[in-house]
Amino acid sequence: MRVQSLSEGGIAEVPAQYIQPPEERPPILDDLTVIDNSDEDNVPMIDVFGFASEQRDTVCKLIGDACAQWGAFHITNHGVPFELLDQIRGVGLSFFKDCPVKDKLKYACDPNSPASQGYGSKMLRPEAEAEAEAETSTVLDWRDYFDHHSLPLSRRDPSRWPHFPSNYRQVVAHYSDELKLVAQKLLGLISESLGLPTSCIEDAVGEFYQNITISYYPACPQPHLTLGLQSHSDMGAITLLIQDHVGGLQIFKDSRWITVHPQSHAILVILADQMEIITNGKYRSAQHRAITNSSSPRLSVATFHDPAKTVKISPAFELTSNSSPPKYREVKYGDYVSSWYTKGPKGKRNIDALLINC
């Protein structure tokens, strides 16, 4: 059963498989799980000035500081039309709220295949779910989602995307193309912030394999026991995320969880694990999670930009030396993905396993 059906069915207690172990449960404040941290204690907001060359040095410095300190930052003046940001949220919400369950299930993803395209609730491989039964720290997320394989174009098959509302497929395709351009420009700025050639990180990643995941987090009767998305770092190169006004995304920094304030027309940039490897740990991927609440469903749109599974990722040569040797073993991205889905998300354990002499 999908999480939305559980929530809207009026249950008073969440099923056992969604209950987090005590050490993973979010604290509660006035019956809400959202902690009100100040603007000064939040993810940096960076105006990229439409990626104009006149401001490039200043923007590079700000991005470098944010990557080193947070592994995440918001950008404004990014060039993606505000109308498109609202449209992608709108069609996603309409699919979850207005489309009948029987129609949604026509687009169900393959439960036996990790990261398969379509409508689903679980991310783990079957063997990981078996492991979950023996490992109490691995439980299910309070979330439904629709995953779209959007790039390269050879993977894009809009017929496998919802037909409702009528502009759904057109909006997702347009959003995919716009976000690819933003991701490419950001990789250039991140490279330059490290003193590398503009194309260095993009060359290391190669052609983008882009997935767009629209996540729907239904209201939860016991938010203090659950997580919408468990603690993890993203496996790919760079993630671009927008969320609605509800909020619930948290980033782990300085040994505590900080709630990311929703910014309707800003894009949240999240560094992923392959970026940490390429930068030899100078920039670390952001550990994050999603919390739930008892009153309002929440929606987010995450656009993942990953290498092809055949690409081998290792620290950039320019960032290693005798005094600064490689900190991570080379890994074929497909092997990393397989390991991530088999073990399941749990903090940064997947990338930490690649540390040399750890």
C-alpha cells in the first residue's frame, strides 16, 4: 500500500515498518517536527547573477565557501523561469492529489529493480529489505514518489510519465532541459572555485544521467516516530532541489540537524558523493533527511545529475600531490550505485567505505 493511502485512510498509528529507531527520530517542538532555526543559521543564499561573467570571481568565492562549509547552498537569478518552477510543483501535486489511485498504479515502478522509473514508495533492493528485517535501524520512508528518467534523451520516454494533468509531460521535459543547463554552469563554477579548469569536473562526470524525482510526503499521525526520507548523502554528482512552502528538509552540519527554510523560486544545490571524490574531500557531500508533520503534506522536486554507470570516478589529479594524496579509492559508478541500493541509505556510510586507510 502507498503511504498516501495509509495517511488518507485515517490511521491513528503508523505501521511498525515506518518507525525509526530512537536515535534516528526527530525531536518535536510544539507537536511539530520542524525546528525553527534562524536565517543566519541556514543554508547560504547565493545570487549567481544569471551566471554573468562580470560577477564570476565573486560568485566562485561564495560557492567555494558554501561547498566547503555546507555541501549545499541556494541560488537565485539562476535563469530558470519562475513559472516553470511553479508548473513542475503544480503538475506533481496534481498527480498525487487529483489522480485516482487506479490511474496512478498504471505507472507503478518495478519493485524488484532499484531506481526504476515510475510511481513507487520503496527504494531498496529486495535483498536490502531482507537485511532491514534483521537490522532495526533500516526502516521505510514516509514518502511516495514518481521518478522520471529524463537524460540523456535516449532514456527519455514521456509515454511512461503521467498523462494527467494534460501538460505534465511537456512541463517535465522542459524542466529537465533547463536544469541540465544550470547543472553544467554550476559544475564550471565549482571547478573554478578550486582553481581547476572550468570543464574539469564536468569532464570527470561525463554525460549527465539525469533523473527527476517528485516526492510526496503525506501528513503523518506520528511524526516524532518517522522520517520522510532517512539520513543519507546523494550518490551522484550534483542535485538541484526545489520544495514547496511546507518545509521539512534538514541538513546535518556541526553535529546537528538544521531545517532548510523553503525558498519558492530559489534552487537548492546539494553536492553528492561523486563530487566529494572528485574534489578529494575538499568539498563534502551533504548529509540530509526529510522530516514529516501531522497537519500538511509536503512536496519536493529533486533533479539528480549523475555519471554513466560505466564511468570511473577518482580524485582530480590536480588536487592530489605527495603532500595531499588521494583520500578515496577509484570506483566505477555502476558499482557504487549497486552498493548504495543494496546496503540502503544510512548517513554517509557508502562513501566512507571508499576512504583510503580509514
